[in-house]
Amino acid sequence: MSILTRFSDKHSRPITQCSYMATIELEQDYYLHNFKALLKTVEQYHSSLLTTDEKHWLQSFQQLSADAQMLLIRLLSRKGILFRFNKLNYEEITNINLAKDALIHAQFISQEITALHQQQVISISDIFSLYTKPELQRLFPTLIDKTDKKAEILLKLESNDDSEYLLSVISEPLVMVQQQTMLAKFLLLFFGNSHQDLSQFVLSDLGLNKFENYQIDTSTQLFHTTEQVDQWLALTQLSDLYWRAHETKDYDTISSLVPLLPKAASWLPLENKRQKLINHIARDLERNYQYDIALALFRQTERTPSRERQARILMAQQQYQAAYDVVKNIQYDPKNEDEYGVSLRLEKKLAKSVNQIFTAPKTFAPKAIQLQLANPERQRVERCAARYFESQGWTVFYLENQFLNSLFGLAMWDIIFAPIKGSFINPYQLAPLDMFSSEFYLKRKDLVNERLQAIEQGHFNGWQTHFETKQGISNYWVHWEIFSQQALTLALSHIPQTQLAMMFRRLLKDLRHHRSGMPDLIMFNDTGYQWVEVKGPGDKLQDHQLRWLAFFDQHGIPAQVAYITFSDPNEDSSIK
């Protein structure tokens, strides 16, 4: 039997895979209850981090009618801050006009569009981007050519001097949400990050995301001062600007963000976030040959691949000795195995230029086989290899990293969700906050070592219990969509538990980096099991893959590389 499923490394749960989704019906005002639950948590545990204006906002919201509350939440949840009121239609809101008037009276929204434009709160482009191209052509028949694209139309309107005339043609009510930044702060305080939002509540209500019933540490807050919250939000906004510019390769905008970058922060979570953004900006500027600026930015960060990029920029500038010094610095104190491996390749390139002798380290050559396969259906090379091994009597799973990661998550489930101080601050976490830091192991050292010892001695029997009782509950490591009962049963019956413990120990040395690089296929037959990394024509082993293969070889774990060529020259051998 061949299990040929492939799973993305992203941990979001696709809605379309939930067969029971259509049977779930939420109350029409479900989002009101969710929003109130969010605000209750913020008021109860984070009140000290709220300003006077924010506390007033909360009090004013509580005094609104249910209709007005629901309308405000609907608007806050939508993209943008400007809306055409007549286009809004929510069946659960009994009287939307009264709700709008109440929000205007309480200053949650405004429909004074002309005044807002005069105050430069909104632009002409902001206003007229609400309309379609045909609508704009009907509104301004003398100003717009039929061949104009919408972006060109907005530029024409923005450059028009008679804004009073432009706004006078609008005959319908427009509304703008005020103080929308309040929501961003409330979400940040509740989730402790900038990527989860109100949709998380909906996914949970629908049963699409289920979370472990862990203990939330109300005594621990991620943020300790209002300044930290404000700095985080400002950095998030800057990051959003960067990613929009990055997607369009707008290097001018990316360059303009450099002076806006904040100084180094003493608070580690914020500094990590800052350095991550700096690395992104610097890498884009390096790609645009803005070497001096990129180099200066990389020198402000300690996150990988900062030192690698510094060395490469210095090499591009023919500053070979300076580049060599950076490389040797990496080797003296590497951040991880990847960085060390890169430093060796760079040293080899630089050695001659700085009159040094490079002694290449002994390289590991994994076991390999050559296979020539037919591929009439032009499938991925891994699937072709899996079908071949299936024909040889193997039961094959194409799971890549998700096989070992899922076994690890099942083995360590109760430890991952143990009530360790500061680990869980909201009900919607896939893992503790310190999952990918050295603190994870240090804080749970005794629990982890005891579990590993029990596995080695064959005394741990929790795999099946966790698989059955935790089915579908979100855990960063366990990929329920593709990790099956069959995969678990075969793993436990074929892989020596001492070898499983060895693999887990390697994972725990660097959970962030060692969670990837595992072979594509894991397979079982009557006599044993085997890992197989599949490589198509022209494809080479990556460093992190070689390291896992070397580890397997060192510990007697069966693994090999299958190099595939295709028997029909007309078949697309580039599929990988």
C-alpha cells in the first residue's frame, strides 16, 4: 500500500478538508460573543497596559446597543477603514441605520468625509478606490478616458485640484471607522502575537481548529509596559509596509523604511522581531546591489544568515580579507549547523584570495541507488519512486518531515502542553511560547529526559493513547491530515525504540532547524524499515538533508538516496 500525501510546512488547517463543515451552523451574533470574550480577557488581565482613551473606548462599547456593537465589529473585521454604507447588509442587525447613528454619536465612526479629507486623514484615492472602474467612468465622464485603468483613474483624480467638486458627486453615505488601531492592540494583548485575529475564534467555533485544554498562565504577561506594546505595534506596521513593497519589488519604498527602523531594544522578544525585519530589508537591498546600506543593516543583527550575507557582500565588493575574517568568526562560534556549513564553503572560495590554505573537511557520502523509472503520468519524482518501492513489497509513506515530527509530537504531547510558567497566554496556541528556543528543553529537562529514557527502555506506552484521545487537537508537531494510524502502528512495530529516542534527541538539540531535512519517504516491509531521500535529474542534496543522513549512518538507522532518471526522454524529468 502506498500513502502518497504531501503536506505543506505551514501549520494552518485548510477548511476544505473538513467534511463536517457544512453541518455546523453558528448563531448569527456569534462574533459578538467572541469579541466580548476578547475584551473581557483584555480588561481582566491587561488593564494596566491600557491608556485612558482605550479604557474609555471599552466603556463606550459596552454602552452601545447590540445592533451597534455588531455593526462596529463587522466594520472592524473588514479590510480598510472606509465603507459605502448602502453596500452593507447584515441580516442579524435589526436596524442598521439606527446602529450607524449610534456609532456616529459615540464617535466610533464618522461620515464627515469632506472634513476628514481636508484634515488629510483620508485621500481622494482612498475614497474613490471604493468604486469600480465603470462607476468612476459614470461619475466623471469628462475626466476619464475609457482606456484608462483603475490605477490611472485614481492618479488622475488625486492630481485634480478641485477636490470639492470631486467629493460633491458622491450622493451616497460613506463611513470611516475611527480608532481602528484599538483592535490591533486588543488582539495583540490577547494573542501575544501580530498574526492571529478574530478569524481564529471563527475557526474554533466551526470546529476547524481545536486546541488543547492547557493551563493559561494568567500571572505571566508577554508585555510588561505600554511602551513595549506600542513599540511592537509600530514595528508590526513597519513590517506590513515592507512586505507590501517586497511583493512588488518596490526597492525605493524598501529603502525609505531604513531610517524608520527603531534602535536596538533591551526587551528580547521585540529585539528578535526587529532583527528579523532588518534581515529581510537588508537582503532585498543586497539583491538590488545597495551593498553599503545592506552591509550596515546586517551588522546590526545577530540572527542568521546575517554573518553569511556580510561575508558575501564583502566578497562582492572584493574586500576578501574582511570577508575571510567574518567567515572565521562564524566557525569560532556558529549559531547552528547550517551557518557552520555555509562558512566552510565560503572559506574555500576565499582561501586563495587571502593566501590561506583551505583543508576540506571529510565529506559524508550516503548510500545511494540509481533508478530508471517510467513516468507516463508526469507525476512528481517522489511519487514515481514510491510506486517503484511499493512494487518491491514496501508499504510507503511520502511524508517528508511530518513523519518524525508527528511521532515526536505524540511522544512529548503532555510535556509540550505542561503547565510551565509563561508557556501559554491564550487558548489558541499550537505550542508553548518557548517551543523554538533553548528554554523549551531547559525548563522541561527532567520531564524530557525521563520520557526519552522510558522510550529507550520500551516502557513508554502513550503513543496510541495520545493518538486516540488527542485526535484533531492542534499541536505544531502532529500533522493529523496525513499522519495515519497505519503509519503509527508500523513505526512502533518496525523502528527500534532506542533509534526513535536517538532521533528525538537530535531534534531537541535545535528544534527550529532540525525539524526539516528528513528524507522524503519512510517505508516498511516484513523485515524492517528504511528512509529514502528522492532526487530527480539535476537535484542535489541540501546541507540539512546530508546532516540527517549522516546522523542515520552514524547510528545504524537504515537510509539511502534514490537518484531517479526517466526511461522516456519525452517525459518531464524536471518534475520534483
